[in-house]
Amino acid sequence: MGIYALCDIELLKRFDLSLEEFVKIAKLFKASILQYRDKNGILEEKLENIKKLRYLWDEVLIVNDELSLARLCDGLHIGQEDLEEIKTVFGTKDKKEALVVIKKVANAKIVGLSTHSLEEIEEANRLELDYIGLGAYRNSSTKKVNYLLGDELPKLASFSLHKVVAIGGVRVFDNIPNVWKKAIGSDLIVKALTYG
């Protein structure tokens, strides 16, 4: 089970860390995927950050929610609401068509979708995705959690036909069966600053 490092800009600001310092931490914990997430920044700042990460990070780089920036990355991670919005904006009849548009418009080689329930997993099983994010595993300090799966997450993960990334409050040393990667942000930083 590998690490999918969440590079959340608000989290970096809270810990007073640069992108360079976060990348060092991600490498320290042998992360193989890095997701860039910035919910509040302006597009120009996000663009500069993505360019900097492209220079610093040799592994897979995913952008969260930003269709316009996905071409600069290896892929895109979207939430259920984002997929609905894309469906509306592009006038597609369903989520399957919306994903085709995403891959075409964003030139995304990798697409991941957040899921929170068995129903959403079953729907995702019918979609052309590379992975699903499943959670939240526990409460998180970086995002408001509406779905708390806890010990149910490994069982739900076993129903997915796609690779599963455990999301939401996951810690470095959590052992979560049926999961391909663990998405971790603040715990990577805390562990690195405490023990590094």
C-alpha cells in the first residue's frame, strides 16, 4: 500500500511550508503520487505552483478539480459535485459522457473520482476511471467531512473494480486492507516535522 501525497496549499500555509519542503517530505515517505489541491487561490498562482511542482516532482502529478490545469499534470481528481458540474457545463447526458469530455478537454491520462458510499462505488464501476478516492476514513482537518466510513472503508473498497485510494484523515501508519494507496497530507507533515 503506497502513499498518495496531498499537497494542500492551505495546509502548507498553516505549517509555513514551501512547495519545495513539501516535495522533500513526500519523497521522504516514498510517495509515488502527488495531488495538488488549492481551493482558494487564483488561477495564475495555481499555474505557477503546478509548473514548480512539475520541476520538483518526477513521479505522478494529479491536480484536484482544476480542469484547466490538468493538461500540465498526469491527471485530474474530481469530486461527485465537480463531475455533475462538468456534466452540466458541457451538456453531456450522463457521467460516462462527462468523463469522455474530461479526458479529451483536459488531456488527462489519469482520472480519479471521490466516492463515499456503496452506491457511488457501484456507479463508479460503470465509469472509465483509473481509480476512486474512498472516504472519509476519519475526520480531517483540511476538509469538511460529510461521510465518515471508518472501519467500513476496507469492506466498501472490496466492491470497487478500480484501484482504491483511501481519503480523509488517513495517517502514515494506518493499515487499511483492500486499498492501493493512502491519501495523506497533514500527517505526512506532522511526522516529518516531529521525527524528521
